Amino acid sequence: MAIPSPELLFRAALVFIGLVWVKRVVWVVSLRRLNPPLDPREAPVNAPKVSVVIPARNEEKNIARCLAHFFRQQYPDFEIVVVDDRSTDRTSRLLENFQKLSPVPFKIVRIEKLPQGWTGKNYAMFTGSKAAAGRWLLFTDADTTHGPRSIGTAVATALEGGIDFLTLAPQTECRSFWENTVQPLAVSSLALWFDPRKTNDDRNPSVLANGQFILIKKEVYEKLGGNESVKNEVVEDVEFAKIARAAGARVRFLNGTKLYATRMYSSLAEIKTGWTRIFTYLFNKSVPALLHKIFLFVFFSLLPFAALADKNVFFLALAVSLFIIVVRFIGNKMTKTNPWYAFLHPLGSLVMIWILLACVGRVLFRRPSVWRGQSYP
């Protein structure tokens, strides 16, 4: 039996890579059809009271913009509960000023000391829930901006679908070079690895949540033990969603890109720190799982571009590389990020590999997670 030549194997690999990217296009089209962005809508009749709980630790750059958007909410009955989590910047002073201007009930809860065994955000969320008077709790971050009907749309969706725990994906804002290069790739990879069609299946143990927007019935939250049940978890949103589903609550992760936006990180250092923390825990600190994702980037994202250096397969490699760029270009337009950064797909892939390698190093060497100036084992 003749052994295929290296060139033939290389060509076969490039064809296979091209077919996989075609499959990804089909997947995106299917996902947009089955899980489309929620359209803004009016609040339901007899809308229940909602408590918006915002943990804030040194958020002087974000909190004003976040609250200004909530003040324009078209929802008949809600309150704002901001948890000032040991802030050392101007956050406390800004909150006092906004409390005076607020057109809705506005509470400030201050945390002076973090109890042993808790992560900062978990304790802030738990403390905020204790001060909340609403039948529903909306946990959201200070770096988000909400459209005027985000609360109403989410509540109506939850009530109509019998949803106990609703979490929404945001529109990701990208302003800097590294944000535009890496963020769309990181977010799309997350959606690919954790397909919402599977994570929204009550029979599937896999679940995903986004702590930037979690709407949950207060009675369900309290029955599950609130954030105290995940008090030492760094990626608390996913862990709490797992507990909710295991307890029989109806958990759904839907597309909220028309309802709110967030700028997750503003620099390469923040991007690396943030996604390292997220991926390390999403893959349960599994080195094989992380190495598998590294292989996917090397094989499906870098190999076609590296093959351009081989004159024997140059034109095939060029065709596959251009197709990848076109797919990324259209994908960036769909997510309202700069499409021209699709041409930097290889660079973005290298950064993703760097981040995933950092995850592997964190697991192997038992390095702590560092976030908001705090270190967590």
C-alpha cells in the first residue's frame, strides 16, 4: 500500500480545515435562527418589582455611565442597589451624588471588610440581595450600559418562558487595538465551545452563565442559598447556574446584544488576566481540555496562514486563509465590531494560545487568580 506524500497530506489537511470553517458558517446561521437577539419590548402587564444589584469596587470610570443608563429605564417598578465593595477611589462619592439625582429608589450598601472564605464579588452580590426588596433580582456589572427596555424585555421573556434564571450575552464594545484583535475571537470561541443550544437543554449537565446580566427570582435565589453557596468560586456565575439547574430551576442563556453592552477589558494585560481566569475555571482546571483548545487554534487558525510559506500548496493555503478572513469579517460585522480586524486573525489566535497556555501554567503551578487587586487561590 502506497504511503501518501507529505504534500498530499498537507493538501488534505487544508481542505479539511476549509470544510470545518464552512461548517462553522452553517453553525452560526443556525444559531442566529434558533437563538436570535431578543428585540426590545415593553414591560409585561402587572410587572413585578425588580431589584437591580450592582457590585462596585473602584468603579469610578464606569459607574456614572452605568447608572445614567438605568435612570432611563422604561420599567414601572424597580429599584437600584449598589454595593460599594471597599472602594478606595471616588466611587463612594459618585454614588452619593447619584443617589440624590436618582428618579427611582436608590440604595447604597457599603462593605468595609471581606469575610474569610468569600470572594469579593460573591459577598457583594449576597450583601446586595439582602437589601433588595424586589421579587426578582437583576445582577449586573458596573461596566455595562443598558438600553431603556433591558429590564422589561428580560422580565417579559422570563415570565413567558417560565424561566427562573435568565442570563444574557451582551454586545461587546471594543475600542483599542487589542480589544478589536482579541475580544471578538474570544467571545465567538466561547459560543462555539459552549453551544447555547446545548447549554439551554435542561437534560444537559453543561451550563453557561454571564455574571454581567443574571435575572433570577428572589425566592429561587434564596432557596439555592444565594451566592453563599458559591462563596469561594472565582467564576461564580457558571457555578451558581450549575447549582440552579441541578436543583430543577429553568436556566436559560439567551442573546441580549440588543439590550445591553459591556466593555470587558481595555488593555492587553486586562484581556490576558480576565480570559485566563474565565477559561481556567470554565474548563474545570483540566489541562487536557485546555491543551485541546490550543490544538484547535494551532491547526484550524494558524496552519493555513503558515502554509503560505510553502510554494507547493500556496494557492490552496491562500484560498483557505482568505475564506477564514471573510468569515471573520462577516462575523465581526454581525457582532458590530470592527470587521477589518479580521485580517489580524492569526495575531488574535496567537494571543488566544498565549492565554490558554497561561491557563495551563496556572493549573500546573497552582498560581492564584488575581482580579480587582485581589488574589484568590
